[in-house]
Amino acid sequence: MVIILALLATGVAAGILGALLGLGGGIFLVPALALLFHLPIHIAVGTSLVGVIATSAGVAAIAPRGRGADVSLALRLEVLTAAGAIAGGFLAGVVSAQALSILFSLVVFFTAGYLLYKARQRADARAPERLFYSNYHLRHWPAGMAVSSMAGMVSGLLGVGGGFIKVPVMYAIMGAPLGVATATSNFMVGITAAASVFVYYGRGDIHPLVVIPTALGVFAGAMLGVYILPRLRVAWLRLGLIGLLVVMGIQMLVRGFHS
Amino acid sequence: MKEPQSELEARMQKISLVTSLVGLGLMAFGFADLIIRGDSLSIPGMTALSPLLIKSGTQMSLSLLAMSVGIVILALLPILRVLLALSLYIRNRQVLNVVVALIVFIELLASVRTGG
């Protein structure tokens, strides 16, 4: 019973962090499930994909009106992203657990770098940036779609939503406002995860005793994250998280080389 | 490029809330039944029932059935959201968006079929 409560608490933490930082939460769930609960990485990835869908659903269910996703943009990018996710789901079945652990640690380091970049960018900003506005013009579609399809592949392989790739692509490359990019990414991570979760389901990597406490925790955590977002200094949270990701990345790397 | 989002946004919010509550409710019910019956809670435990087995109506434990159906419902939610966008685009005759949403919907259906 203790382990079930621990899974629930892990889910809540991942849901809160996912909602606060505009990520799916998988980047925290997979290493937590693999390192803390000693689950095989394929089960951790399958569980995480359900968790990512729960984060996306939890945020979408209570997000304030007028702060929603650009659905048209999301679906256009998803044409290649979902295909990448399905391919990634199949590929995960033939890639060894060690290789997945090493690949995951690299993605974790990349995410830490992205969060650090975001933190520095905000610190350098002289005027507060408008997060939401409607008269924006999207550009660089081919680059956006190409990078987004890679995000799908990473998602299917590693059980992450890929928000850490999608948000910068839409914001920095395609020119969407940051708030719109984050909301659109949240919409997309659910679809991307759904594209590969059934591959894991069919392969027998979805275990209700692990998935259910985690998903319930993630859903509650995501809703809580949306609620506490305006009351929190996200900069400190982000810095703490970068440290945590670096530690987890090193552990996954060590595990990949020594297992 | 950007459609009036308000109607779509409101419907997406509603469908997200209702579907996830139904899915999570079923999962919680099945899990509670498992605990009440005193079954082993060691992880990772049994795997979820395959959608084909669920459809076949084979005799199986109520808790595992409820948990598996709950997981499938939650996993289907993003597909429902795409379907909702598709229906709205069809109604508004936004041809390019209809084509794009249809492609994504077919990709998702293909992945469900593969997993099933």
C-alpha cells in the first residue's frame, strides 16, 4: 500500500511540475519510475504516456478561457508528429533498455539546458512579454514541422510529451506568442502520447497497478498546478528543477552504462 | 489561419473534463475493488486487458475490467478532441483544416488498431 501512495505522490509532483512548466510531465515520471520504483524502462515509458495524457486533460479541463491552444497550428504540426510518435513506439520495442536509458539521459540534459535558457532569457527581458495575443503570423513551417516530427519520435521512444521541444519550436522558430505556444504544446502532447500509448498497450507494457495511482496523481497535480501557478515564483522552482534533472540524468546515464 | 477559438475551446474543456472524470472514475473504482478484495498490490502486477478481450465479453474480474476500460477511455480522450475539432471544421467548411484534422484522426485510429 505504501508503494501505491508513493506512486500517487510521484504523479502529483509530476502533474504540478508539468502544468507549471508547460511540459507533459513525462520527463520527471520516467526517471522517477525507473530509479525510485525500479520498474523496467518500457513499463516506465508506457505509464508515463498515460500520465502525459492525464496532464494534458487536467490542464485543458480547467485552463482559463481565452488561454487555449491554437488548434489549427497544433493539428498541422501533429500530422508529422503523430507519425513520428507511432514510429517511436515501435522502435522502442526493438531498442535495448540500456540504449533507452542513455538516450533518455541525453534528453534530460537537453531539457535542463532548455529550462536554463528560458530562465536566463526571462531574467534578461527588460519589458514584460505579452503571453497571449491573436494577431501573430506563423513562419518557417517546414522547419517547425521537421523538428516537431522529431519531438514525436522522442515521445514515442521515451514516453515524454516532447513539450520541451515543441514550445521553443513554436515560440522561437515559428513566431507564436509564448503563452499560445505553451497551451498549444499542452494540447499536442496529449495527441502525441495517444499516438504511441496504444502501441505500448498492445505490447503489454501498461500495468494498471502502476498506471492508475500515477495517472490519478498526475491529473490532480496538473489541476493543482494550474491553480497555484499565479501564486508561485516559478523562477525558483525552475532552478530547483534544473538541478534535479541533472542529477536524474547522471543516474540514468550510469544505469544505462552499467545495467 | 486562426479560427474563432471560443466555441472550440469551450467544447474541448467540457469534453476533457467529462471524459477524464469518467476514465479516472472507472480506474479508481476498479482499484478500490481490488483493495477491498484484498488482492496483491505488488508492482508492476498484471497487465491491462487488451481491447479485443474487453470487446469479446470473456468472463474476467470486474476490477481489472473497470481499470482497463478506464485507461482506454483516458487514452482515447486526445482522439475525441481531434474528432471534435474535425466536426467543427466541417461545419465551418474550413477545407484545409478538415483535411489536416482528418489525417491526424486516421493516424490515431491506425495506432489504436495496431495496439488493439
